[in-house]
Amino acid sequence: MIRINENFDKLQASYLFSEIARRVREYQATGPARSIIRLGIGDVTEPLPPACIAALHRAVDELAVSSSFRGYGPEQGYDFLREAIARADFQARGAAIDADEIFVSDGAKCDTANIQELFDRRIKIAIPDPVYPVYVDTNVMAGRTGSARGGRYSGLVYLPCTARNGFVPSPPRRAVDLIYLCYPNNPTGATATREQLQAWVDYARTNRALILFDAAYEAFIRDPALPHSIYEVDGAQEVAIEFRSFSKTAGFTGTRCAFTVVPKRCLAYTAAGAARPLHPLWNRRHTTKFNGVSYPVQRAAEAVYSDEGQAQIRALNDGYLGNAAVIRQTMRQLGFKVAGGENSPYIWVRTGCDSWSFFDRLLKEAQIVTTPGAGFGRCGEGYIRISAFNRRDTVEEAMERLRRIAL
């Protein structure tokens, strides 16, 4: 008898963004076509940078000629891209990351979900609250969490991220084995200082724990005092794996390209306490289950690191940050407390009421889609996340709609 993985039955309700899509569909079905403005899911709206488009065209043309045609590439990624990443994203910031410690993939979401396959089912996991749902749900599916009670899983250690701590949790007093951190943060838009990350690295070293550091939004950091990578912190290469993405950095949400950094010095342990490097384990998993990102897409990603590409992605993301500033200003003028939106494309708004009720009100009265904070965890209740990924005129129209309904 074929049996299902009954851990799926422990998942709470539907995936957050699927529920949002369902509510929007049902609302649209109640009347004539309405002009919906989507400031919910973090999908980009602007075209790919011209340098990336040109590189895509050149690479596609190469595939039309026998002498330059390419089939399967290296599963870990082509050297030209891995070397560009290592130089620009890490070595230029004083982080000694080598090209062969970088694994190119089709998305940071996939990698943050798949990395947990390397670890024992009985490890103790620390999860921020609120948190990107994928971190929790993939561990539920793997059977690490126990059942949910009161909106939380009994097998997880929750790290409250609130206005009181600036949405950056401190290490727990108890020992845990695996820690998820994301800065700039999704959903709160908060950023972590070098000192705050150092405290986490020191904790991980003391407890022989591992940090999974999601840096998908680092391209939006404008404060020179803030670290872009956890590897800018002393000792992090021994205790941290970092995830990056070109989705938000360069608009690759539909093109699909990302990478994960697994330093060769990064360790985990057997049941007997023997140290094992994680790099060869991830290499084996990656090469077994993944055939690599396409050659044209990797050439497009390489173009991000050209002089033209760097200028273009800076301008692209400055535009989204400009949208965030408009949203921040408007929500404050309307009397709401806000966080994020300065070194991040997300604005975290205190609603003063139930998150889903506020979501429904904005949808039905202003035809604006946001993301209810409750979907990110218990500490997200009473908040909504507004995304700055849209065109400026659309964002301004959305803010005018909010003014008209007198929130």
C-alpha cells in the first residue's frame, strides 16, 4: 500500500499567497471588472536591465551555432558567473569567499527549502516570528515540527520580532541547532547591524549551531554601515550558509537565477559528535537533484556585474526604494506606525486591528492587494506588509485611493 507523507496534514491552512489569490479572485467575481493594484506579493514590475537583455541575446545566438553550442553545463554553475559573484559580492567587501563555494540555482526559495535535507530530523530549529512561510512549511513537511497549537508548532523555537526589539531578535537562552535569519527582512523590512549579526555568529559558534542567512534583499541596502553579507562578520564562514537571488536584485523573478554560498569551513556534526564539512554534502545533493541553470540565463546574471549592469540595477532598485518612500510617507500621514522601506522594498504597517480584516477592507474599498501580517506568524497579527515593487504612477494611485477611504 502506497502511503502519503502525513506531515503535510500538519500544515496550517493554505500557503499564504495562495489564500491571497483566492480572496482576490472571489472579490473580482462579485461584480464588474475592477482595477486591482497589487502591492502584496513581492514580484518586480520593471523590465530586465539592458545589459542583461544584451547578454541573453548574445548567449542565445551562441546556441544557434555548432561551434559555440552548449548542452549540459556544470550543475554548480559556470565558472564565469561564480567568479564574478565571488569577486563583486564577497571579496570586494572583505569576505574571503571563493568561487567554488558558490552554487548557482534557479531560486533562493528552492535552496532555502531544499537545504534542510542535509540535517537530521530531530534537530532543534529557531524560527523568527514573523517569518517567510517557506522556512516553516518545509520543515513541517520533513516532520521536524510536531503539530500546530494556537498557531505555532510545538517542535519549533520561536524568536519574537517586534517593534520593541526593532524586529531583530536576540539569540535565545536555550541551545538550538539551526537558525533562520533574513536581513533585510521579509516581511518587516528591518535590517540587522554588524553587531547584531556578530551576536548570532558568536552564539552559533558556542553552541555548534548553523545559521541559514537569507540575503535576497541585500541590493536594497543604502546605509554604508550595514553589512550586505553575514560573511562580513568574524567567524561566520564556520557557522553560516548564505542565500542570494537575482530575482529582486536584477528583476529575474521570471528568468530564475540565484545562488547559495556554502563555505568549506562550515561544519555540522554526526550523532557521535564528529565534525563534517557541509560543502561536499550540499554539492552531492545539488548535483544529484539539479541539472543547472541555463547558459543564457547565467550569461545574463554575469552581466549584472559589468559596469553597465551595476549602474542599471542601482537605478532600478533606487526606483523601487523611491516607491517605498512614498508608501512610508503616506501611511505615516494617515496615522499609522511603519517600519522598513528604507533599506528594503517592504513596508511593515501597524494596522491596529485584525490583519485579514484590514486586508479585506483595502481590497474591497480601495481595490488594493497587500499581505496580511498574520500570514507570517503570530507576531505578525495586527500588521500588513506593503510591497514597493510596482510602477511609481501605480503606487501614487494606490496611495491616493487610501487617502480617499479615510483609513
